[in-house]
Amino acid sequence: MQCSARVASNGAILLGCNVAADGAAKRPLRVVTHAHQDHTRGLARSVKESLFIVATNYTFEVMDVLGLKVPVEKRMPLSYGQPFHFDGETITLVKARHIIGSAQVVVESRKGYYGYTGDFKMPGTKPLQGLDVLVIDATYGSPRLQRRWGEWDAIAALMEIIERFIGEGPVWIYGYHGKLQEVMAELRVRGISYEFLAEPVTVELARIASRFYGVDVEPLRVYTGGVVKDPVVVFVHMSRKKHYRRLPGIHVVLTGWELRAPAVLAGKRLINVSFSDHASFKEIIEYVDAARPRKVVVDATRGKDAWFTAKYIERILGIPAEAQPRDRESGNKEDADR
Ligand SMILES: [Zn+2]
């Protein structure tokens, strides 16, 4: 039990004997799958208590921009697929499609073979196969949270909004770190060439994303506040929406929790676009079906309806499954990372 795979009550994912991922625990290795706030909790404690903080180089870069401090001597940057041998265990980061630098984690030891998806979306995340225990994120853990369209429909809706309204002033787009930069790249790939404006941190992250995705996001300029008159797209972190919402232009909120349609009018000059960085319920099940582990643990500290995901996996796929920790039925993803 001690050296298997489980979810601790603080949301740390314990893998093998040495790894705690995305939460603090008294273990020598702390893995950060990506730099979202609900996955970097307890980092200061881990810096003190753990020997190494393990993450991709891109995730370290993002943490630096966000002010999440990890001293150089504690850093263990790993490329995707690069094994790290520690105390009889091998730790490997595998690409996850979510935000810049996101990774799944695999721990192999004599006792077993364990994996954790971290946050992910499909397609674009390769299911980890042959595991004894798979710990899976289930942000949208039941059919009541199922989106009925693909992310491409949401991007198409966003492009239509930009083209239709940009003549009347700027288009403001609100979202979380990582998602904003991914959407910048998606828009550039699809030929949206209007100038992008963003606050300094968002610009810095966009320059990192540009390398990560291999997409040129320029022209991109720092926005320092105030009314914007030009036909530009302004990208703003969700937490700053209240500062800009009343300024002239069309305001667009990127939120995977909009389940009614790809784009929905949500107020005066306010549109929700249903763009998510997480697998839908159906995609979670597809992942598990392709991965076929011997046992599944559903993380109940971050997603919603983890208990249902576990029950469904057990009954429909015939794989033993449980939501953990057992005293928690659902987390609070909605507030942390949409
Ligand atoms: Zn995330």
C-alpha cells in the first residue's frame, strides 16, 4: 500500500515509494505535471522537504514567470521520455496535451508499474499502457458534464466572433494561463492575423508557448491598461475580467463549463465560448479503455463526480476502480483551472 499508487487527502498523487506528484508529501521527489495552481500547491513545502522537484523544462520556465520559486540545485528538468533513476525506481514524464509543458508521470519499480495522467485532453494524449495502477484526472467526471461538440467547434465559433465584431473595436478574450496561449497559437495557425495585446505575464508565457507549439504568435504587444480603439484581440487572465469587462468591445470568456453550446450569449457584449483543456467524460472513458490498467484510481480532489467515473469504469469496462481519497466525493476544479 505504502509503495503503490494513491491520492492523498491534500491532492498529492503518491506513486511508488518516492514520488509525490502535484501536491506535497514527505517524499524525496515532487513532480509538477504542469504549472496550474491546483497542481503546484504545497510547492514551497516540497522545496524544503523533497530532494528534487521534477518537471519538464517548459514547466520550470512557466513557473519562473509565475513567480513559483524552485532553487536551481533542487531542479530536475526532464524531457518527455527521458528516464530518471532514483532509489531503484524509474521516473519518466510522458507528454500530455493540456498546457505548455504538461506531462503524465510513470513510475516503474520492482513492486509495480504506476502512472498518473495529470490534466489532459484528447486527442493528443497517448494513453499509458500496461500499468498496475492508473491514477486519472476526471475534471468532467460524469455524462451530465459532457460537451456535445469538439474543441474545433469552439475555435470556429471564436474565429467567427472575432471576424464579425473586430470592426467595432477590440475583442477581449478571458481565460486561464496556458489556455490563453494555446488559443493564441490556434488562432494564428488558422490565419487570424490581427494584432494580439496582453498583460506582461501573459505575453511572457505566450513567447514560451510560441516555442513549445512551434507557432509564431506575433504580432503581440504588451497591454498596459485603458481603452483600446484598434481592431485587436486582447488576451486577459480570468482573474482580471472585472477590471476590463466594462470597456468598449466584445468580451469573450473561454470556459469548459459552458455546456449549452459552443458559443452562448452570457450578457451585454459578453459571450461564453466553450473551450476546454480537459477530456470530456466520454474521452476519459476512451482513455481508460485504451490504457487497460489492472486498476484505476480516479482523483477526487480536483475533478467533479469522480465517484461516478470510478463506478462506470468498474461496471462498463470491467476494470476495478475507486475514487480517492475515499472521504472526498468531488473537488473544486471549477474555481482553480477551467
Ligand atoms: Zn491544468
